[in-house]
Amino acid sequence: MTPELLTRALSPLRDWHPADAADHSDFDLNPGLAVPTGRPSQAAVLVAFTPGPRGPEVILTRRSDTLARHTGQIAFPGGRLDPGEGAAEAAVREAWEEIGLPPEAVRLLGLGDSYRTGTGYLVSPVVGWVEPLPGLDPAPAEVAEVFQVPWAHLAAPANRRRDHYELDGVRRHFWSIDWEDRLVWGATAGMIVGLAARLERAAERAA
């Protein structure tokens, strides 16, 4: 996988605009659940690829145990858009604030499929390439750990499963992916599954 191959599979950054509808969502695996009403909040994450010993790897974080929400979950760097920001600006800013990734170190490539969460966010995955990977300085108030996972592992269908939990007697399904002693699940896993499908379609077109 190269930056050029990734770019050909992605939507151009200039095509981003605030939207109400998403390409994928937490409700894809839960068609019986009602999608929340109201306009979703716009958010963005940085899906940062970097060369590794086992091929391209993706930078992920484990959220701090002191956060009020999503404590300890595995996530991409990212968050809500500030007023006047686009997805790319927000993703790069959040990566700088959360893990100390300098904006100038990121080569922005394009957009993956947008994703709506059950908590009312519409997330735009902004894909970038980081080479070389500089030393990172995670903010302890937000991030407990930064690590990299080979994309080949995340993208392989054999490594994902459909899990579920029950809330108020209702079963809710979600994607999950194991990596060593960590569990990637929920919206982060859903965005990975969507990006993997997008890259697979692009590879088939190019064959």
C-alpha cells in the first residue's frame, strides 16, 4: 500500500461539506433501532498511516481513564469541529492536541466514508500519511497510550467479528477487532471496516 494507491481510493478533501446523512453508521448492524432525530454534530478523525516493519500501520490511541465519556476506548485521534473548521483542519488539529503529531508531518490524502454514531455525531475520517513518524507527546488528560497496528491486520475480514451488548433489554450489535491485548470496537471498528471495503473496491477496479 502506498500513498498514491490510498489517494486513488479516497474522496478528495475539497468534496467535504457538513452533512446530515452518513455513508455508514452504528445502525448498519442494528436496522431495528431508531436513528436519533435532530442534526448530528460534525466531527473528524485522523486515520494516519505510517510505514512499519509489517507494512503500513495505523496510529490509534487508548483514551484516558479519567475522561467522563468513552473511558479507555480505542480511537483515532479526533473530535468535534470548531466553528469555521473543515474536516481536515479539525482532524489535524485534534491529532496535534491529543498525541503531539505535528501538522506539518501529515500528508493529507483524502476522505473515507463518513460515519454516524449512536451518540449523535457524524464523523468524517480524514486519511493521511506520516513518514517519517516523529516522536509523539500524548496529552495525559486525553490519551493514555498511542500505538500502531498493521493495516493488514485491521482490514482482514478474518480478524473482525460482530459482537453485541444489551442496553435496557435491547441487543445492540457492533464490529470488533482484537489486537494483542486491546479491543478495537464500535465506531472506530466500523470506520475501519468501511475503509477496508472502500480500498478493496478500488483494488478490484484497478485490477
